[in-house]
Amino acid sequence: MKRSNDRILTTHVGSLVRPKELRELAPAGQEPKDLAQYNAALSRTTTDVVRKQAEIGIDIVSDGEYGKSSWSNYILKRISGFEIRPDQLRPVIWLGRDRERFAESIFQDFPRLVNGTITEACVGPIHYLDHSPIDRAIANFKAALLGVKVEEAFLTAVAPASTAYDGVNEYYPSEHDYVYAIADALREEYRAIYDAGLLLQVDDAVLANMYDHLVQESPERYREWANLRVEALNHALAGIPEDRIRYHVCFGSWHVPHLSDAPLAEIVDLILKVRAGAYSIEAANVRHEHEWRLWIRAVGRDSARPSDRDVG
């Protein structure tokens, strides 16, 4: 993983706005009606978006996540074990208490969540089944990179904590077994990205977003929940060098009121436990802008020396 030694290298969090052509060929959450036409369009638009990133000066580029239906739930189409129950609604617990404090504002932006969210039930063994989407994304991305000059390239994949975040476990005997089964399945996607010579970015919004809901039970309950999922992620990353991994945590920046966000001080040690060479923390609102001061206190700590790891 290249560092900003001579100048600040520019990058972003991965997802870019899908072109109209792709949205029409494969509406969100739906399979493309004409797979051959969709694949051709996906290859072409991936080349276009990589070229545009290079043209505007992005040094470390992505494929825009064009081949995914969403940042997280895409994975449920690639693994076994889950049953989607659209008629069985669950409270949107990852919104924390803000879903009650600011219900009108939040549900104006997210009307589908007014009555709850669909249940993703684990009803059988979890295995990674369909390699074709990740193989296609890698092939399209590497072909697109041949025509541009950039410093590095990364692909994103979801973290265990953010997989099936509206889910319930009805199959595994324990939460530990359930989370580690998810991690074992995700490991195949992580390895595919690394083996292709690309940087792996692990995306994890729910690690932070579950904070407010779980601390209402107790702070210890949140840390128990989060530690299990961080440990499972490290299990899934075993064998991949740290300097080929970026860990992205996002919270606090989506366009709704925020009072329930996790303070970075409460979760930063969990973030730094992840075996990664760089950390991306998206928290772009005024309630978080002061939190850069945490890194001043981190200087000199072995787990967070600026000379060892990058934090962005």
C-alpha cells in the first residue's frame, strides 16, 4: 500500500453514482433482464468511471462498485443460508434512538423504513456460492486499469458486522458460530480481491451504527457484540498482509439528524484492532469534526503510530 510520502495521495470510499444505463438494466435489488446486455454495459461503464477518476486526479481508484446492488446486501445473493422475508418486518434498530426522536425527518429520507425493515433469516449453513460476480468485477476492473495511470486500485467487500444487518440467526447454535460462519464465507471474496493484486477495502457501517441501540442494554453489551465481529473479521483476513487492507467505517455523515452517533473515542480501539494498513473513518458532520484530536493522544502508542499505519 503506497503512502503519501512525497505528496498527499487522493482516494475515496469506493461507491460512485451508477450510470442511468446500469440502473435501467438492473434496478436496485433486481436481477438484470438481459444478462449479456448488462455485462457489456458493466464492462464499458467500469472502464469509463476508472478513466474519469484518473482524469480528475484520483490516485487510488475503485470500480465505483458498479457491479453491486448495494454496499452490503449484495452479499446475500452470493452466499447460502439466508431466507428473505419481506412480510416479516423488524424495527430499524441500527438507527438508534434517532429513529424515534426524528421520525418524521428520517422517514422522509427513508420512507421504506417507516414500518420497519424486512427480515433476513439465517435458516441453513452459510457458504460462499457464486464467484461469478466478484470474478466479473475483478476482470472488468483490471481491464479498465490497463488504459490509465494511477497509483493503486482497490475493491470493496462487506465486513461480518455489516452482513445481514437486518438478520436473525435461526440455524447456528450460538452467535459466535453464526458470525464466524459469515466470516468464513466472506474470506473467499477477500482472498479473490487480494489474489488479483488489488487492495482490499472492508466496508463496515454497522459496527458504529449499532452502538446506540446496544449501549441502552449496557456499554458492555455493545463491546461484546462488536469485539466478536472484529475478531471474526481478523479471522477472515488471516493470511492477507495488513498493507493490502483498508478498513472503512462510516457513520455520522448521512443526511438525517444525528444525536445518537457513537463517539469515536468509544469505538476507536475496536477500529484499530482490525488488521489493516489504513483506516478510513467517514464522520462528516459538526458533531464529529473535533474528533481528529484523538489521534494526537494516539501518537506514541504502538497500536497507532503514524509511521506504522495511515488513518484517513
